[in-house]
Amino acid sequence: MTPDWIAVDWGTSACRAWAMGADGAVLAEARSDKGMGSLAPEAFEPALREMIAGWTPAPVLACGMVGARQGWIEAPYAPVPCAPDAFETVKAPVSDTDFTVSIVGGVSQAAPADVMRGEETQIAGVFAARPDFDGVICLPGTHTKWVQVSAGEIVSFRTAMTGELFALLSKSSTLRHSIGSGWDDSAFAEAVSDALARPEALAARLFSVRAEGLIHGLDPGAARARVSGLLIGAELAATRAYWIGQPVALIGETGLNSVYSRALAAQGLIAESLQADEMTRAGLALIRSRKEIHA
Amino acid sequence: MTPDWIAVDWGTSACRAWAMGADGAVLAEARSDKGMGSLAPEAFEPALREMIAGWTPAPVLACGMVGARQGWIEAPYAPVPCAPDAFETVKAPVSDTDFTVSIVGGVSQAAPADVMRGEETQIAGVFAARPDFDGVICLPGTHTKWVQVSAGEIVSFRTAMTGELFALLSKSSTLRHSIGSGWDDSAFAEAVSDALARPEALAARLFSVRAEGLIHGLDPGAARARVSGLLIGAELAATRAYWIGQPVALIGETGLNSVYSRALAAQGLIAESLQADEMTRAGLALIRSRKEIHA
């Protein structure tokens, strides 16, 4: 199998690679749990070679935390406002000349201070797939990004630690005793609405989930949905200036997109959902064409 | 050393015991890191006997998480509004008749759902030490409590998970890379004020601490003070109805009392600080006298 080039999405906890044909078709896909978080700089090349063993070597373009200071090699941030043409790319050191590896840098904002790494590539994917899109792109995840885009540029953005807070609260805090598997749509919707109505009450409302478990026997799945709803509602309150009255596109895992869609729909906003992997590949292809990165 | 009775404060992570004289004097003190969280029900008695070895056995009155469902024996919650007379006490099972152990139950609130366990005893201590106090008692800690008291009764209360969130964020989240030891008073004050002015922005402001570390080299001690300030500011916003225009007494560790004092002072409120251990002992003594718990 001889790809034209190889697209790589290398995050903190996992790595994905796609063998790309000249026409943009995906010829093969590989996945590894060797994320940036578990690799020393010299371990990236062997991990990548192991993933794409069986593919004829081809130029690699990678995005994500692989370009962080603790990654393979640091790829600098481009400051907003910026278009994909302005994204930095850095060649990673490799032991042989059979392939080259280029890493896409992130995007930064001076005030309020903020950074992204990986999401800029998915946003470039939206510019490629939907060149007419002006509005707001929301990328839900560990660190959810709300990004204002206009005329093919990233204008400004804001990050909320919603996914990481949910993981910490549901796995490592006192609330873990009250949270179980399962889900309750109406508990979620009510919590989003409560949080938007009085976002300042978040810290107190979170503990109430534990107390309701103790004294009213709150269902563990409802508790899970409620904590998620309180955090997403608080995030929507924090980012209201981004999404209110704007066209919104969601880029994330299907399940997360659907949770955010429902929360936004309750605010009267119909968001369109885009598939994260597709946007990553489309973004890497766009950056590759603009940067004329070749073997 | 022959105490009249033994006061015990048994929390999740530690246990303290005081040998009390008939006149209220502390004759001796013992401490153990065998908290409720690390003990099976049958392990409480040996742990207590080990702590007070050398003291002549005397009736024990204990408060705190020792009375939780996962503790030595469950001591029921008394619903608000309630005075210390209404606090439940439960005899713990012991292997010999040389002493008795009574455990004070917590206090619950149906709506908004909330619970306390241990704090009710410190509040009883305020009733004993300051019978004229009407207003709000704030007990900062892992789960900070704001408690409205009037005429010797607990009227209503609210818990914020501020201390637990701070520990999770500073030790287990992405922010740990930007947070170090040290402190910056002005960063703290500014963060409290920012959080009170726009509490809904919490989730986004937290991530900014990481971004400021990455792109502006934010000092690790200032980052620590800022995260603390953002969380305490959000808590003050959530509990504003409790403290605004009220006499406030703080019961906590000296350092934590001083952090909360400064945050409240910036809102024009002079809080008085009470020492947590003293209030615990005074509260246990009051409950003992009211309940006539004897060997």
C-alpha cells in the first residue's frame, strides 16, 4: 500500500494515522495508544514507524500535542488572528531519509491568554470543507474550545476545562460515590438550564449532587447527567458572547456533539455537527497544499 | 492521666483525641492518621484504643465522618432547622465495658439538598462560646460550609466544594504544570474580584492560568494564588445571599481563615476568626452536657 502522504493526529493519550491517496481518499488507517503524554522525544519516531509499518514511507504531516514543548519537537504557536497559511510547521528529527515528518504548530491568543494545539487543524478542515462558513466553531472535549472564525481566519477563541473537570469530579472527587453509569436526558436539560440561569451557584450545586445521593437516593445515572449539565451549562454561560445569535458548528466525537447539540437546542440554537476525524484530515490536506510540504 | 471524658474529632483523613478534665481543661492530646477513609468498621475500636493508650478509659464523644455510613456506625442526620439538643448520638459497638463511645450525627437539609458531618459540632461550639452570636458561620475546608444561625439554631446552609476542587486542579489537572509553591497576595485579590464580577467565566478563566503559564511565563506562585482566588471568588458569588450584610465568623485552620478573611475584607466585610479545634471541643462539651451522655 503506497500512500501519497500520511496524515497523523497525535494527541496526549492516543495517535491516529491515515494513509492518504492523491485524490484525498483514505487508503488505510492505524491507531496507537502511544500518546504524547507517555513518550520521551526519542520514542516518537519508533512509535510512528511501528504504526505505519507495511505502508511505503511517504511524507508525514502531523498535528496535535506531538508539537508541544513536551512532545517530539516544539512547533510554535501562531498568534490570532490567523489563517492556516500562517500556521507554523516544523520538521521533526528522523533517523533516516526515507520519510519526512512535519508538525503543525498551535494557535495562541495574548489576551485573554489562551492556546490550542490540534484544533487549529480541524478548523482548517472546516475552511476547506465549508469555505463559506462564518460564525463560531465549538470543539467539545477535555478542553472545549469556542472559536470565532471569519473569512477563513481564526479571529478569537476561549477554552473551558469542562471535559477535564467532569473526569476529575466523576472519577476522583467525593461525587464519585454518587455518580454511576447511565444517563438521564431530563436531568441533563434541567441542570443546563439551572446553570445558565444562575451560573455563579456552580460550586454549591455540585456538592448538592452528593447530598441528593445521600439523603434522597438520587439515581447514579441522573447524577452523572446532572454534573455534566451543570458543567456544560456553566461553560455556555461563560461563552455566551461567542454563541449567541451565531451560526455554530460542532466538531467532536458523535456522542459529545449530540450532548452539546441538545444543550444549545434548549437555548434555541441549531448547531451543525461535523465529524472530527474528517475535519482533521481535511485540515492537514489544506495545510499541506498551502505549505507545499513535500518529501 | 485520668480524664473526665475524651473528645474525639474523627475525619476522613485523620483523627484527633483530647483528654478532657472536669473543668474543661485539655489534659492531653493525641493524633493519628488513621482517618475514617482508611478504616473498616471493626478497625475503629483498635485505632482509638491505640491513640488513647496510657489514658485511663473514660467516656468518649466523637464527631465527624466516623459517623458516616462508611464509618464505625452510622449516626443519623438531624434535619434543619435544629439546635444541638436535636443532634443524634449513637453508641458505637465496643468489645469491652471499660468505656463507651458515643458518636454525634450530622445535619441535613432537604432543599437545596445538603449535608454536614463534624461542622455541626463546631457550630455548637460557637453557641457555647458565643451564645449571643446571630449571623453566618463559614467553615472553610475541603467542603466549605456557609451556615446561617439564629437563636442557637442552625437555620440553613450551603456547601461549596472549593477545597476539593483546588486540590484536584492543582495536583491532578493540566493546571498542575503551571502551579507551583509560593503565593501572590495581589494575584489572589484580583482573581477573587474577577470571579465575583463575572462568576460564570470560571471554566474559561481556569484554563487561562495554564495558557498564561505557557505564553506569558506566569509565576507558579501567582498561578496558585490565582486559582485559589478564582475558586473562592466563585464560592463567594454562589453564597452571596449568606454573607452580604451579615456578621460572619470563620472556623478553620489559621491559614485558610486568613485567606477567606482577606477575600471578605475586599468586599467590605470584617469576619471574626475562631479556632477550629477549640470550637470542636467546646461543641462536644455542650452536646455532652445536653445529652447527659455518661459512661
